[in-house]
Amino acid sequence: MFAPKGLGYDRGSTIFSPDGRLFQVEYAIEAVKRGTTAIGIKTAEGCCLAVQKRLHTSLVEKEMVKKIYAVDDHIAAAIAGLTADARILINQARIQAQIHRITYKEAITVEALTRQISNVKQIYTQHAGVRPFGVSLLIAGCDEVSGPQLYMTEPSGSYWGYRAIAIGSGAPAIIEFLEGEYPETFKTMEEGNKLALKALNQVSEEPLDGDMIEIAIITTEKRSLEYLDRKTIDTYIKNL
């Protein structure tokens, strides 16, 4: 009798399989793929984060389901995967942002914060007795010098910068859509918001509902997080 492929190598995040894989990290990535779809789009005026929320029962208070979190005045993060894991990382990100302000008397850059969170994720892939974080983050913001920035972190601790990206269950279809629709000269936040909703509409099984869409923007002008209200989102959906 042959043992199943990978038997024993998925019992700890510190054990490599013979072909160089970390199964616990791959399982964490699968948890992200089952999460709600989140989109990040960068424009010349700022960054947009858009998420379609999902309720496991109609009894849940919709206001309690949050997928976009403020990290610092000029930085926000959208999540896909295990919400409990995301909460820990968001708290870590907020602490690091405040430590940076106190230490250096200036706001942390988006990439520096992303690197800090990615370092935390990576540590949880190389110690026994822990498991990788089953969540990916889209971290967006506006730096004082570099302007709009958008990054995506994986459970492995890897991160990359993007002009537009998606995570969660609808990510493959949306990334393919964005590759064809994202223009070379993308200037306004208005364009970014419209493209984000248009992309969500591509993978939504039901008509988009403004009550179940969460959109947050950070502009270079204000450098502060702003959530779009229900009326504004409904207007965008109506004009799709």
C-alpha cells in the first residue's frame, strides 16, 4: 500500500517536502482563495480598495462585517481569508505605524509597513508549534514623497507592489479582467472606483448591492482614509 503524497510533510510548517514545498503555507493560500473578493486599484490621485462582503447567515448585522480597516491616517488594508488572523495582523500594523511616528517623528511609508507585516507572516512559517496566517492583505496608501502605493502580502511573507490587484475567491477572473481593462494613463479616483465595481460585477453571482459593497479611498490631496457612503456606491452601481 502506498502512502498518500505529502504524508507527514504537512504536519508542520517547518518541514519541506522532497520537491521543496511547504504544505502548511499552501493550505493557508487555499484559505485565502476561499475568502471574499477584495480589489486594490492605484491611480494618479490615490488608491481605491473595494470588497464585496459575504454573510454566512441573514441574521448577521451587516455593519459588523468589515473587510477594509484603517491602519494609519494615510494607510488602509483590505483582507481576504481568515478574519481572526487578519485582526491580529491589523493590530500589529497599527502598532508599528505608531512606533514609527513616535521614533522618527514622521508617518511610516506604505512599503515599510508592508515589509513589517510580511516579516511577521514569514516568522510564522519557520517555527514549530505555530501555523501560517491564513490571510492576504491589500495594503494601500499615499506617501508624502512617493504618492499612491499599493501592495499585496501573501501567507508566506512575500509581498509585491501593484498598479491593480485582487485577492480572494474571485481573484483569477478579476486579475484577467484588470489586465485587459487597466489603462496606461489612469488618473482619477472616479475612474478607479468605477473600474473596481465593474471588476466586482464580473464575478458576482447576484446583482451588486450597495449594502454589501465596501469601498475606501485614500487620495494624495487629503492623505486620509475615506469610506464611500451607500448613496455614492449605489450611484456607481446604477451607472455600470
